[in-house]
Amino acid sequence: MQIGETSAELKKGGKHALARAITLVEDSPRFAGTLFESLGTRAPEAMRLGITGPPGVGKSTIISRLIPRILDDGYKLGVLLVDPTSPISGGAVLGDRIRLSEILKRNDVFVRSLASRGSLGGVSLATGAAIRLLEHWGADIVIVETVGMGQAGTDIAFLADVVFLALSPGAGDAVQTMKSGILEVADAYIVNKADMPGIPSLIASLEADLVMEDGSSPVILTANALKGEGIEEVWQRFRELRDSKMTGDKGLEFRKMRTAGELKFVTELLLRDMMWNDAGLTRRADELISAICNGRADIFGAALTLLEDAGLDSFE
Ligand SMILES: Nc1nc2c(ncn2[C@@H]2O[C@H](COP(=O)(O)OP(=O)(O)O)[C@@H](O)[C@H]2O)c(=O)[nH]1
Ligand SMILES: [Mg+2]
């Protein structure tokens, strides 16, 4: 199918076209440009919720509980899982899983896994692009699940309006290694598996580690996602936090900061893609590699030569 046809179908709300479009941007960043050009004017922004945290704490289970709740409010919903190890229905109890699979057939919900391309839950170009494709498809809300621990995985803050960090007892040790990383980019915390022992001490260690800028206490919610308890609170708090963070001058500042990060990221990625797919530059690189190995050139000199050949020689 042609890109033009795919984008027309996608804008009409076609789930197959949306899936095809996401595959296209995953497979080739270069085609993303053509695709977005054919999609035309910018789609309205969705409300974006990031749910991150160590593996196994119940992120997917929380999301599988949020899906019917959000649809009940009449919103069109897109879910991206940058964590293929944990399918969306993986955490749900049997009866719910059957019900969820029925729900996922609806036209107002779309769930898709994305490869994290090697980085630990790190978001790829495809994640940002897929969010925008979901917006063109008409999503009001987009949820992104990522694996986030310590310094790794903080990129989610560049894509989501509000980030919830999910933890569970047993992942308590993880809190110690999370300082100055994912712990700080989170807007709120979900302590999941409330049915298990160790909840109070996990909350206490979180509170001890979190000093909010304005002296207020951090938002720490508890949930038992398996039973669906605490999910309503997650949904309500998301909307409150989103409203306060994304409106007014502060919201505009945040959007700019976020856009700057993403623009840089995408530009660098496209540059890399262009350079290493250029036959002339690849040949030149091969020559330079031999020269370096033979002691006739140094790495930095060779790199600058490549950039010069690519037309990027004006370091001012
Ligand atoms: N006891 C208990 N187990 C849960 C709860 N929520 C999720 N789980 C289980 O924890 C495991 C990991 O859940 P999953 O949602 O895949 O975690 P993720 O890796 O963070 O996405 C699954 O076996 C779930 O059934 C909960 O509230 N209580
Ligand atoms: Mg998961």
C-alpha cells in the first residue's frame, strides 16, 4: 500500500493503517519524513502518560486496568509498550484477560509494542513518531510504558506530559540505585502490589529520598493492580497533574524544553542514518579505517574528514 493511502486511512481512524505506519517508522527513519509530510497539518496533542519502573512491578497490569477505565470516560486511547518482554495481558487474571482481549478489538483503543533497540527501556525514534501517529489517528490519551531504572530510561520525560514511576515491594532495593535518575523525572509514584508485605517501608524509603523543590510531599499512590484497586486514583491524579503541568506559561516552557530535546534526538538520528547509508561516505570511511590502522591518520582527523565530505565542515 502507498504511503498516501496509509496516511489517509490512518486519519480516518483505521487501526491497520496505524499499525502499518508505525512499522514503517520503526523500520526506516527516512520514510518517517515522507509519511508525516503526507499526513499534513499537525494533529491535536493527546494527553500523554508515561508509566516507567523496573521490570515486574506491575506496569502492564496497571495499564490493562486503566484501559477500560479511560474508555469508559469516552476517550480514544493509544498504548505503546517499549518493553516487549511483558505483553499487556500478561499481568491480568484470567477472567479479565478474556474481557480485555474483547475490549482491545474496539476501534477507539490501539495497543502496540515497540522495540527498545538495545537501550534499557530507552525510547527510540519510533516512540516519539508513534505518539504523533496516534495523535493523527485521533487519540485523546496516549500511555507509554517503559523500563526505567537509575539513570537509564529518563528519556520518557521528553515524550510524556506526566511520568508515573511504578515500584513494588522487593523492588525496594532499586530505590537506592534510582537516586538522581528516574526517581527525579517522575511526577508521581505508584507503589503497586499493596497486597504484599513491605509497603510501609517502601513508602518510607521513597519519602526519605524525595525532597520536592517547593517543600511539598511527593504524590505517592498505592495500588493493587491485580484487583484493580487504586487505579481510579491513578487516573484522576494523572489528569490533575497534567492540567497543572501543561497549562499556562509553565506548560509552554515545558513543551519547548521537551521539543528541543526531541528535535536534537531526531536530527542526530537522521544524520546517522543518512551518513551510513551513503555509498560514497561508507567507502571513504573504509579508506580512513585502513589509514588509522596503518598509523597514517588519527580518529578525530578521520572523523572530521568524513564530516567534511558530508558537507558538515563548518565548526565555528
Ligand atoms: N501480588 C500482586 N501481583 C501483581 C500486582 N500487579 C501485578 N502483579 C503481578 O506482577 C507480575 C508482573 O506484572 P507486569 O504487569 O507484567 O509487570 P511489568 O513488568 O512492570 O509490566 C505479574 O505476574 C502480575 O500478575 C499486584 O497488585 N499484586
Ligand atoms: Mg510490562
